[in-house]
Amino acid sequence: MVGMAMGAAAPELAAEFGRYGVTRVLSVPDPGLDAAPIAVLANAVAVAADHAGADTILVGGSTFGRDLTARLAIRWNAAVATGVIEARRDAGAIHVRRPVFGGRATETRRLEGPHFVLALRPHAFAVPPAAPTTPTVEVVAPPPVAPALSAPRRTSMEPAASGTGPSLGDASIVVSGGRGVRAAENFRLVEELAASLGAAVGASRAVTDAGWRPSSFQVGQTGRSVSPQLYVAVGISGAIQHLVGMLSSRVIVAINSDGSAPIFRVADYGIVGDLFQIVPALTAEIRRVRGLTP
């Protein structure tokens, strides 16, 4: 397997590949790529893949990764798939499995062609065992770019408001709060539970619409899609718009006073009761077991 690192931090990123046993890394240490349009990056990736003699490119299924996948489909004449949770080769083709219809079904698709690009769903594949090695780094000159591709330039970037824990899109544990917390000041119960678990904090649309938390916290059809190992829904009834954003979570725990709430139909574990009693008790017990200070 060959890794690729681009931009000003390429040398440091190249070394990171060695933590996972990658023995060869193509490095394009061009600071100009840090703010380059996605079309320019896709061109660089395609040229590097051809240089390595590769026929398959794997990218993370983030917003950036999905955008890159779409560009590579054209630039590299590739068959592509996003949200991939399983892949296997078969006589010049690749069979992939991925969730569809908001996670309510899983499709198997056969990709054919000279090239393939797969955007892997976050947390769908186990982290490989640590096999530290020092990869061979091969510096690749940035390919020439047509002026039309370089016309758009990013002039600034402002991080979205987020909690103090892990990033919502990358976290292996997510704790989300809904309308059931009743008021903005009560949302601290969700945040304290998340902190005890080392989790990211999410919210339903009702919470962000009410202004209790910024829209960057929203999980659902019009917010972020997450697929953590553990998803804890606190005071969330489970409208379909929310479910499509978290249904692919490995384990779902629901805490709600309404035993007939739709969230319990998809939950692996459910607690019916008053969240204002359950959540503080759960947080305290988790902190005790983990040896965290009160």
C-alpha cells in the first residue's frame, strides 16, 4: 500500500503513515496546495497514483473525501463509491457494500473499470494493529495545473463552533441531546456525560433551531451524519430526519421518558425514565469507574 501526503505539512504527514505499516509514501510538499481548489488536489492525486502504478485510491468518507472522490471520477476516469463499509476484489472488479436510504438498507455494488476510488465510511473499518515502520518517502513534483483550475482561491477559514471534546465527525463516541432537556442551561447534563466518556457532543435539530447550541452540533438529515461505535441519545424522540444521521452507529443507547418514542425502535439499549435523574447518575458512575475526579 502506498500513502500520499500533500501541502506544507507533507513531510510530517508522511512519517505518520509509518505508524500503520505503510512502507512507501508519495510526498508533494507544496504549500500552495494547502489552499488550492479541490480540482487542483484531485489532479495532483491522480498524477501521483499514475506515478505509483496504482489502480485504486482510498480516501476517508469526510465531506472533503467525498468531494475529492467526485473529482477523481472525472479526472482519473474512475468507478467510484462513497460510504463504503466493505470491499473485496473479484476478477478485475471491486464489490463494495454501503448503507443506503439513511441506513435502512445495505446495498452491494460491483465496480468495473481501469480505476477505482472508494470513500470509506468513518469507523467502518477496524484500526490496523500498530506496526511502526520508517516509510520510504518519495518526493513528487506538483503537476502543472491549467489556469482555469486554479482560479478559485480560499481566502480564509473559520472553524465551526464545537464542544471541548473530539470532533463530531471523527469521534468514536457521540452523546446527543434533544428537546427533552427542556432548556439551554440544562444541556450541560449532555456535555457532562460526554466529557465523562471522552465523547463528542451532538444535538437534534430542535436544539439548534431553539438556539441552545450552534448548528454545527446538529446530527441528522440537514446536519452531520455520524457513525460512531457508541451513540447516546438523551431526550431525543427519534424523528426520521435525526435517525438518518446516526442510524449506522455501531451501538445506540436511548434515554427518554416516553417509552413509545421512535428512538427506541432503533436503539440497542433503552432507558425509560427522567433524564434529569438518569443522566447525572450515569455520569457520576462512569466517572467513578474511570477514576475521574468529581
